[in-house]
Amino acid sequence: MFTIEQILAAHAKVKSGADFPAYVKEIKALGLDHYDFYVADGHAVYYGAGDYEVQGIPKYPAKSITENSSPGNLKSALKIHQQGQTDFLTFCQQAAEAGVEKWVTDAAAMEVYYVDKKGNVLVTETIPEP
């Protein structure tokens, strides 16, 4: 099964959103089923078969997550981020302001689900083939 070091090594290759599909494909090949990225502090929990899980460390100081989620604001933030107009930390701040508690990257379905504090899926995106 995969280790946090393998996940981090694969992630180190991601320089822009264009690299994300190859990253997901690589970590899927390691045995990853899905991972949850928590916007509040940037830590992620990675899941594999048989209840296997490894957890990353926080990547930035804590952010507060807006209680009233806004799928429209999230879609706008995603659009400009995917066009390369914002960096990752800016996107995380905009996601927090749109009420995103976490996003779930489902390697099996090749989709990302943006989820608010109430568990509602605000936006679902398909990960394109690399």
C-alpha cells in the first residue's frame, strides 16, 4: 500500500492544474481510492483498500470556513484558478469564503466533489484523462 512519502513525491510534480490528472492517475496506481483535502488548514487524508489511511500535515495557518455556502462563488473561483489566474493558496481562501469544508478526490470515479460543512456537494468536476 502507499505511504505519505509516495503521495508527497507524486504531488511534488504538480506545478499547475494541468498536472493534476497525471497526479491522480499516479496515486491511483499506488492503490489510492480517494482522498479528502480539508480547506481549513490544508491537511489531507488518503484512503486505500481495506480501511487503509494515511494523513498529511497542515499546509498553512487555519482559515475559517464560511457557514453559508455559495456554489456560484465556488464555480467562479474554480474557473479563474483553472485559467491560471490564481495560485493554490488564493484558491483555498476563495474556497473557504465559498463555504467549502473539504474536497474529495475520487480516483476510481475520476471526479472531485466540493463539500460544505453540512455535507452538501456544491460542485462536482470530472478529472480529465492525462
